[in-house]
Amino acid sequence: MQNEKDTAIPKLENVIDLYDKLETVENKNILLKSIIAKVTYLKTEKAIKKDSDPSNFELHIYPKIPKY
């Protein structure tokens, strides 16, 4: 458990540093999947109308964080 705690922050920093340096979407996805368990979203309004707000949704990100 202590080892996971000691490596969590450096691992996140490494992902942040490497992300923009990667050229393909596939490699970026692999990198993100190493620190994110899952992502869900909730959209309660349909975006059918021209003037509807496309940013009207909730995004939930579940990181892979060691439990202390």
C-alpha cells in the first residue's frame, strides 16, 4: 500500500507530461486508460434544437487512485 501511495503522484505527472507528446489517438487512449477506471456522462436534454446548449451534460471521471 505504501508503494502505491509513493508512486501515484509521479505516475500522474508522467501521464500529463507524455500526453501532448504522443502522436496517435490510440496511444493517448492507452495512456489515459492507465490512470482512469471509467468515464460516464449524463445528458438530460436532447440537443435537437439549433439553439440548444451542447455543453449541457454532467461528466463523471473515475480515476484509478489507490485507497489509503
